Amino acid sequence: MSKVNLTINGQKISVPAGTTILEAARQQGIDIPTLCYDPELPPNGACRICVVEVEKAKNLVASCVTPVIEGMVVYTESERVVSARKNVLSLMIANHPLECITCERTGNCKLQDYCYRYGISESEFVGEVKKLAPDDTNPFFIRDMNKCILCGICVGKCQEIVGAGAIDFINRGFDTIVAPPYRDPIENSSCVFCGMCVDSCPVGALIPKAGLGQGRPWEIEKIKTICPYCGTGCSVYLHVKNGKIIDASPDPDSPVNRGHLCTKGRFGWDYIQSEDRLTKPLLKKEGVFVEVEWDEALDFVAEKLSTIKENYSADAIAALSSAKASNEDNYLIQKMMRSIGTNNIDHCARL
């Protein structure tokens, strides 16, 4: 592939032809702010926060959609660029609730970070603001379109990555919002509740319900593990505070799920801390289930299996394995059944 030579902030670099200015800058560790850019989606240059100055160009250009050309000279933080970004941010917060003290995304909000970076505390533009009722009708997350900046990432993820097509831009101009058709509740749409829109939202427009008021981003430890629901092996981060799981998110670097999760993996982790969950084996004694230690439970099972095999043959025994177990555990259960002498082994996910 042919190479293109250019200069960014005084650094001479060489990148493959077709590379955008944004990609070239990031390869060199140069940070250009973005709100509407997502590497999984075609760039659309909607938010304009990524504009840069290119020598001999009449106007500032959106770096996420502008390919590099031979000899290009780029400035990512010139006075002209900074002024433009300040105007963009000022326009955004003119119609954005500045309730950062109570917002769940404080400390993990791109809009907040960029306003801090460029010293924007209030908007110089005064006018009508949206006053929309938050939608909390579904059990998984809250949709507050007052905080939406119309970046379009959630729409792209839903339509182009997931293929659900549950949401899109509706209305025009100031009245534009992201919503299901006819502004129906999200649970009445084709939404599969994968949570990809929640994970990709750069602001506080989409917030998981389970973690509300449970902890700030800087108080949370993210522990990497494997989703227990099926044999795919998706990587997931459990968000833990004081030994309690309060949320989950996909691992963007996983070669298995590449930052994606299904609704079970994203929102179905609450059983872990359920009061109804069994934590010890139970044996029925005198008609009542009582907790016992593992050694007693295993001895009981071994004795019963031996008795059944002796009286009725090994084919009177069967095992049903679980998709929540690891592949290694499932392998061991079938090996155990073969050693008993039976092929009666089945699995809840054998499709």
C-alpha cells in the first residue's frame, strides 16, 4: 500500500493512503476530540468538534472524514481551531442540562471533559431549550433526550451493527430527537436491549437503571471476566464497588465479542447477588431441605449413583449439563458419565 507523508503539529509522519487526519493523529498519540466518531461506524462529521486547520485550506476541516494528502500540514490546536471548538461546545450546552453534580455520567462524560479542557462553563447563546420527560418505562435503562447531543452513534450502532433498527432521528431542526418510530416506548419497538447504545453514548442520555446512585466512575473497580450465559465466551467487565456488583460493560478489546454483548450479558447479572440464590448444597432430611457441606452432598450423590447403577444399570442414569458452566466443566461432566458407563448426556443449548 502506498504511503502519504504529512506533518501534524510539527511532526513529520508517514501513513497509508486513505487514512483520515484523525486516524493519522491518533497513531502518533495526538488527541483530537470527537463526539460523533466511532471506529465501527462510517464517519459522518456531524459534531464538528474534531475540526483541524490545514495549511492552504480556506476552512477548517472535520478530521474524521478528511483523508490525508501528500505534503499536508495540519494543526490540531491552533488558535482558530480552539475558537471553533469553543463555539461548538457553547452551542451544545445552550440546550443541555448542566446538572453535572447529580448526573450519573459525571467523570465519564465526553461533553463534560471537553468543556473542562476548553474552559467552557456556560453558554453565550440564549434561547429555547428542550423540556422532554425522561423515559424510564423499560426495566434496563433510562432515556433522557434532554441530554442527547444528537451525535448519532446510538442510531448507527442499532441500525448498522446490531441490525435491530429500533431508533432513528425523528422530526427536524430544533425538534430533532432520537426515538423509536412514532415516539413509542422503547420496549414496544424492535429493540433487543443489547445495551450497545448505552455503552456508546458519550453523555448522560442513556443510563443503566441498576447502577443508579450506586457509585461514581472513579469509585468503581472494573474486573474482567467471562459472561456465564452461553458457550460463546464473551468478555465482560463487572463494575464493583465495596465488593458489590453495580453494573457491567463489554470488553472492547475482546477478540470474541469485540465490545458487544447480548441483553443477558449486559443486564442479566443481578442474579449473582440475589437473596434467592443457593450458596450451599441442600439435602432433604425428614421432608425438609437443609444446608449441608459439600463433602456430605457429594458422598450422597456418589452413593445414589452407585446404587442406581447396581440395581438398574448405568443407562438408568442421565446428566443434563448447563450453558452457564464453562466448556471445560461441560467436558468433565460428559467424561464422568462415560466413566459411569452411559451415553445419556444432554445440554440445554444443543441447537
